[in-house]
Amino acid sequence: MSYDLMVFEKTKAPKTRKEFLAWYEKQTEWEEDHDYQTISVSSSALQNWFLEMKETFPPMNGEYAPDFELLAENEDLEIHVTDYSIGKEIIYAAFSWPTAEEAYHLSRKLAQKHDVGFFDVSETDGDIILPDGTKLE
């Protein structure tokens, strides 16, 4: 099991919690016509979030994945490796539980910085927060 968060393109997401959750379910059916590891399919705001996020939480797969020999030598890096699913309107990130608090705070901070929304997927009634700090209710 992982600790899961999602960032999303604010211009594409519904503005009420109920509609957002239905949209989220549709997004996570993973039916887009790409491999979900290539960042270029996302908006520039999502790309910027990912490019900064990967400096602390490198991706498990794709062009930015660290060398596995390096992981074997660095336990801290190993627990920070994250499974990203990159869509056109969302980036879903599955973190290891030991990094949950760090992942939450950095993801949310960078979401605001890069003007994308934030969703705490792992929490029951998890926060859905727009870049201006508005929570969807």
C-alpha cells in the first residue's frame, strides 16, 4: 500500500467536491492514449510541478528514473522513489508511507507555487485544494 496524492490542472477540474470526485474516478480509469510516464503530455503547470517534485521524490519509471544501482547504495533515495502516473490533466503520485508527511507538505507547497490543484487521495474525505487555497466542499 502507498500514500497517494494527486495534482490536477485547475482549469479542467469541476468546482464542487461531488463533481470533482466523479471526474477523479474517470481520470483514474487510465484510458488516455499514452504511456502515463511521459511528462510532455501534461500542461506546462503540471510539468513544472513534476520537474521540481522529482528532485526530492524521483520517479520509479520513465526517463527521470534513477539508476537502480544508485538506489541500492542510498536507502534515503530508495524510500523517496515514487510511482507517478502522468495524465493530460492530472499527475497521480504513490509515495512510500515513511515519506507521507514530507510528500504531503512538498506536494501541496509546489501545487500552490505552480498553480495546480491538490488532492489528498489517501485520506477519507481528503483535502481538495485549489491553488488559491480554496477547498472544495
